Amino acid sequence: MLELAYRYVLERGISAMSLRPLATAVGSSPRVLLFLFGSKDGLVRALLARARADELELLDRVRSTDGDRDLPTVAAAVWAWLAEPEHRALLRLWAEGYARSLVEPDGPWGGFARATVEDWLELLGEAQPLAVRDTAKGISERTLTLAVLRGALLDLLATEDLKRITRTLDHYLVDLRRSEATPT
């Protein structure tokens, strides 16, 4: 049932989700959904957890990639995944959950944005040399890289201008590579 509901919100969004149309779409009833998930908020939490599982799968895939794993290379791999058209629905759902967790921190969205930031910063930190990872420069570099990736993603979702955004991100990654080569 969760998987069917997840497919539904990927197509239609989660913020304005109504139980009756969702139940009809998944071949159930609102009562069954409430029984299974406890409440609409419980269903929202379960759907966000399911979306986060897809996000964590990406992070694991990037972690397991052979070859160089420096910050610019990992950021480029993340962007390659984010830029794939088949991921747009998931990324719109992510953006929706992220934004709602900022304006409704006590609701079912609570903690979604913070957990996402922590997940991505951890991945980016793992790509940095141990000698700089916990320095002010290392923390700043991965924080800025995350901000650039997140901004590029939001821009892509808003405009679909993949060429412009990728070109800009590539420029940033060249600068980041130069910065990493510069001693602190």
C-alpha cells in the first residue's frame, strides 16, 4: 500500500494530498489508510521516509563508486544523478517536503530538511581529505557545495534549463578544485 501511495504522491505532490482521492487511486479506502498509518500525518511521515530511502540509496551509490572521491568529483556525480529527467518527480517531492519542514517544523514534515542536510553534508565530508575535513575551510567548502547543488536543483526544477545550470555548476566545480589545491 505504501508503494502505491508513494507512486501517487510522486505524480501529484504531497502537500495538498487528500485521503479520498489517494485511497481511490490505490484501490483502498480512507479508513484502511488511517488504520494502516494511524493518521494522515502518519501517512505523510511514511511517504517522506520512503522518499528519504530513495535519497539514501543515491548516497550509497555515490559512496560505492570506484575511483577518485574528492569533493568536486562527488559533487559532479551527485549532480549527474539529480539532472536525470527520470528523477524529477522524486526531486519535486523532496523539495516539497523540504520546504514544508521549514514552515511546519512540528508537523509530519518535522526534521525532514535537517536530516537531508546532515545526510548530504556527511557524504560530501567523506569526500574530503581527513586533514581538512573538520577545519573551517573543509566545513565551508562542503557547506557551499551543498548550497550550490541545492540551488542548482531548485533552479532546474523551476526552469528545466539543464544546459545553463550544468555549465554553471561545472564552473563552480573547477573553482572548487582550484581551491582544494590551494593550501590553507
